[in-house]
Amino acid sequence: MTPNNQPVSPIVTIDKFSDLSGLTIDTIRALISRGRLPTVKVGRRRMINVALIEKEALNQK
């Protein structure tokens, strides 16, 4: 859930992820290019896989 209690989609745009995380778009793109953020391609857009980030965070010990 976001701070305003709206559910987050399992995949979001880079702009939306920037809003949610507080990271700059340049930082997010750098993390993507280094393979540090999971993405999926939807049409021409590269989307951040928030569901996978949440799953990995919950599975960490």
C-alpha cells in the first residue's frame, strides 16, 4: 500500500516508482542497467516489477 492507502500495481512505470521510492529517475535507470531492479517489458515500456521486489524483501532472512 502507498502512504495514501492505495494499492500499488504489481508493475509500475519508472515515473511511478520514482514517486513511490523517492529515488530520481536517473538513479532508477542506473539500477535497471546494472540489473539491480527487476523489470518487465510491456509493449515499448520498461516497467518495474514491484511484486518481485516485495516477494524478495519478504523472503530475506
